[in-house]
Amino acid sequence: MKIEKFQSASHDLKIEDYFDGDVRAWGMFQDRFGNIRREFSVDIAGSWDGRTLVLTEQFEYADGGAESRRWVIEKTGGDTYEGSETNSIGTAHGRCSGNAFHWTYEYNLAVGEKIWKVKFDDWMLLQSDGVLLNRATVSRWGINIGTVFLSFKKLDQAETATVPEVAPSQAAE
């Protein structure tokens, strides 16, 4: 896909607006053979200061695991972004156009007791009802190993009050 294809969408996605505040997401990882390997939900607390978007993510896995991540994303142009997270390798790069955001990065992903160096190729598409859909292709050594599917919902103040907090000490190793 080409990001320019989405420039004439009837509604625009600006990640700094969408993720400023509280967002909840639900997702799954499907391996390249079609098997669902892991299901999860994510509570995201975002803050935007006019240049930097900080996303604090609390993952809860259906198998009982938990994980915390903290992305720091800089707006580098009118529609371009760069970011990093503790386990990212180098700089992540993103671009918005219309209702789409394309985000690519390399990541040290914990798989059982091992760490795999993988590449993520994320496509996020904002729907007219405010739901943000995400499909991320995950590859290793140039081979597609699976796909992450996520749906995001920006929470209003009433919903935010019901979001449970997960202490960093509860995160999986």
C-alpha cells in the first residue's frame, strides 16, 4: 500500500490527537499459518505537548501475562513522525495521510525465554465512528512470521474512570 492513497479520506487521523488521553485496544497475534497465538488488551495513557507524544502502554494477555511499554514519538514534519521504545532498535518512522498512519520499526521481541529481532510494518486506519483499526505484519529474517490485529477506542472521561491501573511491578519480565 502507499500512504498517499488515503489522502482524500473524508476524515483525518492525527495520531497526536487520537492518542492524547486514554485509549483502550484489543488485539491478537496470528502466526503465518493462521493460528491465533496470543490475545490481549492494552490500556494506553497518552500525552501530547505540541511536539512529543508519549504513550504509556499496559498490556494484559489472555494467558495471564502482562507487559509495559513506553513509546516516545516526535512529530518531525507536517505528517511525519519518529519514535522509540526501550526495546525498539534504532528509530521508528511514521507518516499520516488522510485517515491512515503507516509506522515501521525493528524491535527486540520477547518470545518465551528468547529475544527475537523482528520488523513491524503497521497500518492504522481511522474509521468514521472513531474506532482505529491496526494491522501489523511481523517479519524475521525477511520472512513473515505473523500478523497483529488491533482495534483502538479513544475513551471519554466516564470510561477513563473505569480503566484499571497496572503497576509497573506487575509487568511480565
